[in-house]
Amino acid sequence: MSRSKGFTLVELMITIAIITVLAGIAIPAFSHYIIEAEGTSQKANSETSYRENRAEAIMAEHRESTGR
């Protein structure tokens, strides 16, 4: 009698259990990095907006002082 190639039900269940445990550990850690990245992105956007507004104000002041 030849043994067929493949996985047994027990092997598949153990694999699924291991994947579930690893996902349970990885997902919260990954969520933390996403939240941190969003905060960094918002900070960068705020700084860019501030610099653009400041440059525009300086240019407007220069135009007024030179009469252009």
C-alpha cells in the first residue's frame, strides 16, 4: 500500500493555528506603525504649508516695498 503525498489534517490545523497566532501579534504592531506614519505625514504637511504661506507673505511684502 503506497502512502499518498500531501498534508494530513492535523498538519494543516497546526499550520493554521501558527499563522493565526503570528497574525495576532503582527497586526497590532503594524497598526501602531501606520498611526505613527500618519502623524509624521500630517506634521510634514503642516510644516510645508507654513513655509509656503511664509514665502508668499515675504514675496507680497517685497512687491509692496518695490512697487511691482
